[in-house]
Amino acid sequence: MNHQLTKSSRNFRPLSTNLISCSKRWKGGRMSDLSELPSRRILRLSEKCLTLQRNDFVNKSLSSWAVNQFMGCGHGCSFCYVPEVSVVKQKSLLRGYGVESPAEEWGRYTLVRPWDRTSFLSDVLKAEGTPLTELNRDGNRAVMYSSTTDPYQVLKGLSGEDLKMMRAVADNARRKSLEMIRDHSTLNVRILTRSPLAREDFELMRSFGDRLMFGVSLPTLDEKVSRIYEPDAPGPQQRLQLLEDAHAAGIATFVAVAPVFPQSNCEDLVTLFKKVEKAQPHTIFMEPVNIRLKVAERIEASAKKLGMENDVSPFRDSQVWADYAVKMLKVAELAAEEAGVRAKLHLWPDKALGSKAVVQRQSNVHDYTSWLQRCWERISEWPGKSN
């Protein structure tokens, strides 16, 4: 099939009518029955090309920019905040692709942003010329793949030649963008994924030397628990092996033990920390699962769908959650100490844990606020850089 990419992303249109949707109930561009949402997937080429943009991370020390190759994510993680915070802003745009409810259909649609060399080069050069004084001090001058999706997700919703074409568009955009960052800037790159498909780019990643770090999201080693929170993501053992393989390939690694679920205890975290240490990660990020927005409802619905019991007690209200979150962050410190990785542990306390109500419930307010500040001000490790 032939597809035309013009320099203007507004003029980009796929020529194949087969790319509309995999749903057999598609009528006139709208869903005929919303009860069919769970069985329906949409995979489309986006009208908007790939971009490199400033991100809005606060106290994460992950990056200063982000490249989000997709709108939507096939992993469908029930804890993900992106549907309510980011994607929902594109509701009218998504409706044109057949997505009626971005939050409720999260995990069932993916729009692939194609490659445009001219526009992306402009983004790279702009980022390269940004003064350090205008960047977040904890971003390591890095570009993150990705902040609102997974750059290596398995694409679903088409078949045959259409699916091959879509994968080719996605692979080309990701690789061309990485090569451009490598060859036309001094920016660093941080890749975070749940997908073993990342192995396909190990050679490219290695070509960055100390300018690139590769990491996986690995909140639990329990396969059953993972199915509740990460229903369509590759299993924990696959991700653990991926991290070890990246290290063996000579790629600097990190790991996001995030978000940690209520089922995890100190012993679980000790085991997990010891397992990931085999890959010699520079940093081990950690945060407890958050109940913001509609996350708690989605988690409960996911467990019921699987017919599994799930501990939802920390999600009862904001006060209960805050106490749970503080407790788990402290448990993580104890677990990291026992596992011998305390120096690598980088905690992500939510800003809500600094509220007056939460602070006043602590036994030692001064120690607690000092601890929070240290967590928030920490700058994550980077290869070849002394912290």
C-alpha cells in the first residue's frame, strides 16, 4: 500500500479505507452500541506527526522533554492517570477516529503519529538551544520515550498488510527520531517501557553511549496481581529478563518500581529489589499507586472482570490513601536497605503528601517535611555524571 506523508501534518491522510477500525459495528464514524466497548479495538494513523515537546513532570527527575509516539496505549493499565489528565483533552479529535469515551475506552485505541523529518528536526534544534536556566533542574536534559504511552507497545486492531504498514510507520518514526536526537543534538534520552519489543532497538540504543538510559516499569513480580493492574502488558518476568538483557548488551539501565500495589509488602519489595539489582540499574524509582481521579474505580472494575479479589482498602478516601502512601514509601526504604540498594532508591512522594492535613498527622512534622523535601529535590543518577 502507498501512503503519502506531506511536510504539513495537517495534510496527512492514510489512503487505505481499511484503517478506519477493526470494529464490525462501525457505522458512519460512530459506535452503534457502547456496550461493545470491551471487545473493540481501534488502530489508526494520526493526522498529527511525531513531535518533541517539553513535559510537565514535577519532582520526578525523569526528563525535560518527551516524545509520545502514540495517542493511547494498548497495555490498558487500570491505574493509569493519562486518560483523565492528558487524552481527555483530545476528546473531540478522538471522536473523529471512533473513540467515544477516551477514559472508559483506555487500552482499546491507539493512534500512530508518523514521521516528518523537517518538523522533528526543528523540535530537536529548539530543544538543543534551550538554556539550562529554562529547564527543570532535575531533568538531566533528557528526552523521554514516553510520558503518556509505551514506545514499544504491541499494535492491535488491524490485520494483514494494514497491520504490517502500521508497524512499519511506528518503527520508522521511533528509530528516525532517536537517530536525529543522537546525530543533531547533545540531548540525553531516557526510554521506559513494559515491552520486550524494545530488544529490536538495543543496537541503536547502544550507539548513544552514556547519553541513553533504558528502563522498565516493574511494580510487582506477582503475575496474578499484574493482571489486575496491567491486564494487557507483558508479564513481570518478561520485563525483568528484558532489563537484564539490556544490561548484558551494555546499555545503562534504571527501573520504575511504580506504582506499587496494595498487595505488596516489605518482603515482596526486598525480593523485587534484589532481582532488579542483577541488571545494575543506576536508579530505582518507586511510588505507591495513586487513587487520583477515576483510577480506583478502574482498578476495582478490572479485578471484578477477572473474577479476582483485590485489596481496595487504601482507596476508600484521600486520607486513608495518604496514610497508606506514606507507609509504603517508608516500607520501601526499609526494603531497599535490606536488599542493599538504598543509595539507588529514588522515591516519588505525591505532592498531596505535603498538604497541611497530611503533614499535621505525622508524629514528627519537622522530620517528615525534611524527608519530603529531600525526596522532591533529588536528582536522579546518570551514567558518567557525578551526583
